[in-house]
Amino acid sequence: MTIVRWAPSPTGRIHLGNARPALLNWFFARRHGGTYVLRMDDTDLGRSTRESADGIEVDLAWLGITPDLLVRQSERTALYDAASDRLKAAGRLYPCYETEEELDRKRARARLLGKPPIYDRAALALTDADRTRLEAEGRKPHWRFRLDGRPVQFNDLIKGPQTVNTASMSDPVLVREDGSYLYTLPSVVDDIDLAITHVIRGEDHVSNTGTQIEIFEALGGAVPEFGHHNLLTDAAGQGFSKRLGSQSIADFREEGYEPMAIAVMASLTGTSLPIETYETLDEIANRLDFSMISHGAARFDPIELDNLNARLLHTLPYAGAASRLSALGLEGEAMWLLLRDNLRKFDDIVDLARLVTGPVEPVIADEDRDFLALAKALLPPEPWDLTTWGHWTDALKSATGRKGKALFLPLRMALTGRHDGPELKSLLVLVGRTACLDRLP
Ligand code: GLU
């Protein structure tokens, strides 16, 4: 049984960098017939909001991900309390009273001595009397996990064998002075409680994994497998960041991008599976093996996104477009098949459809006026089909000697008001004779 989780912090709208683990977990779950848990890491009450959490659900659904289960860490404090009590009883979680300033001074001193700025565990030496005195001064403890300080090894699903030496790390603070939990412990408690089998997340978490494996073991929980993927960066090589206002998934949606284009770019950039049109996320899930995820950087290319978005529209069958067209007050398979090749965004169809239904503002150069009047006179009678355009322009060619651009561009400018656009052979049939006559002088 495969159970994965994606665990965003609801402190704002998600961006492409957040969508990457959301999707990679989804692909893994689908490929293995597993369960997908959406876990809101909302223990930071100052920064997490329900509005952000709701937004994340909307963004996931838009991308095509439907979690099997949703849990909110803010509703699971009792589990964390029980786990921290056990760690305290086992002597793995110990109270510390240093203030931020004291810790800063300790780090500065270590740096001066050329030592790594690792917490010196002074609090482990406190006696009961020391603690009573400190608390009488009004100090409240924060709680640190006493690391084993050893090479923790695991076989990463993506990066291969890894070693994190917890001897080179400070004992992590798991509980703040006000009793609230930092990310590290609740994550492990939930992974145990929800029987998570695979933790798939960004490679910025590799050293956390060393710490967390020690906590899994201290709690007697089954240690899941881990996979750490390369992080997505923007075109300039900078990481995406909510704080720095990276473009959100919701922004892309509002700009009219196809969810599949965003999903492909967020997940397949920096992998050896090609960036191309896929019909469903399952198709990607079936093809993406984690060995295809590169160990190097994954740099997002906005031009590639635009091109992929266009390609997705150019191959979108009418069945996939019909309800979206009707929401825009449009219909007709022939119209769709003719116009889709000219789309960059779906809503471009509104302007393009006007080439068929009108109104069109014909553009007629003075020197072409006579030529176009003749074209009007030679316009064949209906019924029209795909050969009509050829008959008409052949007749015009013989009558005027015009050819190439001189023949076709004035017709296009008059019939569509633009110098590029859909194929005229098909457009002519859809526009019909009456409307064509109206557009010619
Ligand atoms: N909330 C954490 C994050 O967004 C989750 C990390 C994890 O998957 O354990 O980085």
C-alpha cells in the first residue's frame, strides 16, 4: 500500500515551486495505485490562514489533483502533545531557556573561535534548582530534541544513497516557548499516524530528513522512504518564493493558461521526460520514473510555457473545447478546428471567432480597391466548399495577373481586417457568401 502526502504551509497562494512536489506526489500515488493525503502545515498560527488553505485546495483541483484525504495540523495538537510527552519522558526532548540574544552571542563566539555555530547543549547541564530559578525569573522553556549525532543513512528514491551526519547539527527546537510546534515534530507524528509510506519533497529538506529519521526512531514509528527532488528556479535561477511574490498558480489561471501547461512545466522541467502535450496527468504518471528526475537544477522557461500552452490548444479536440466555447457564447466544430491553430490562450478564440461571425472592419488600401471590386464580382455562387477559394483566386489571377502576396494579402485584409490568421480556404466557407460580399468594397 502506497500512501503519500503533500504538505504545504497555507501562508499564501502556491507557486510553481510548490506545485512541483504536489504533482510529483500525485504521479507517484497514481502510478502505484496509492492514496494521496493533502496535509495543511498550519501550526504557525501567525502566518497560516484558512483563506490560503482554501486557495490551495482550489489550485490543486484546477491542476487536476483530487486528494483522498485532507488533514489540518492545527486540528491535531493532541497527537503532537502526546508525542512530545513521550520524547520528554525518554529524555530526548529537553527544556532550554536561552533567549534569542543569548543564542546569537553563542553563535558569534563559536564563529570567532572558528567552530561551527552548533548549539552547545548548555541546557542539558541545568539542575532542577537552575530550572526553578529561571522559571521564577519568568522565563519559559523552548524544547530541543537531543540528536544522536551520527551518520543517518537512507536510500533516496531520487538521489540514491544519502548520509546526513546529525553530529554536525544543532539539536533542533521542536516546541516554542509558547508551547506551539515548529514544523519538524508534527510532520513526523503525522507521517507515523497516517502511515505515510513515501515522503517526496524538495531537496532543501535533505538535512531535515536526517533529524526526522532520528525522531521516527525515537517515537518507534516506521520510517518511510524518502525522495528529494531538485528545486525549480525561475528563468534567472532564483528560487520561487511566496514572500518575494513569485507568480502564483492562481495568477497563471487568471492569465488564461491551461492547467496541463502549468502542470507539465512545474513537474517535468528538470527531468528527462519531454515537455510536450499530454492528455491527462495519468499519462505523465505512467511515464515518469523517478530516475528521470535530474540531480541538477530545474530552470523554468516562460517561453516554453507559452509554446506548450499554444500546442495544447492546437491539439485540443472539439469535445474538450465545446463546453468552454459555449461559456463564451460560441459553438461549432468546424469553427473550432479552423481557429484553434491560431490560439496562444483559449480566450483568443473570442476575437478569432469574430472573423467568422463578424463584425469585421475590412482593411482596404486605395491601390487595391479596383482589384477587390473585381474580386467581389467574381465571387462564385453558393454552395461553397473547400475548393471554392481555389476557383475564386484562380479566376482573379487570370483576370489581373496578380499572384502571391499581391493576390492574397488584399483579400485577407479585406475579409479579416488582419494580415495573418486562419487559413482562408476554410474561413471562406464558414463566413459564407453574404458576409464576404459585405466585406468587399
Ligand atoms: N510544510 C513543509 C514545506 O512546505 C512540508 C515539508 C515536507 O514535505 O515534509 O516545506
